[in-house]
Amino acid sequence: MRIVIAPDKFKGSLTAPEVAAHLRAGLLSADPELAVEVVPMADGGEGTLDAALAAGYS
């Protein structure tokens, strides 16, 4: 099974990549056979530049 994780940040606690990493770890602990793709997102506010850079924009 392929799962795409595309979260925004949890303002004041976790960045989008941190949220995605925790979700990925939880899914893989339940089923190590999963194909999990992580794509951090942003809504145009804080974290937008980081999300764009992580997606390959420069």
C-alpha cells in the first residue's frame, strides 16, 4: 500500500516536516511494508519557503 503524508505545521509545536516524520514513523511501526511518501505542505504563511525548498524549488 502507498500512503502520501502531506501535513501543514502544528503551529507553536511542530514544523510540517516534523509532523510528517512522526506520522511516517507511526505508520511504519504498525506495518513496515508500507510505502510512505512524505510531502510537507504550507498554506502560504510560516513554513511556505521551507516547504517550497523541500519540494525542490530554488
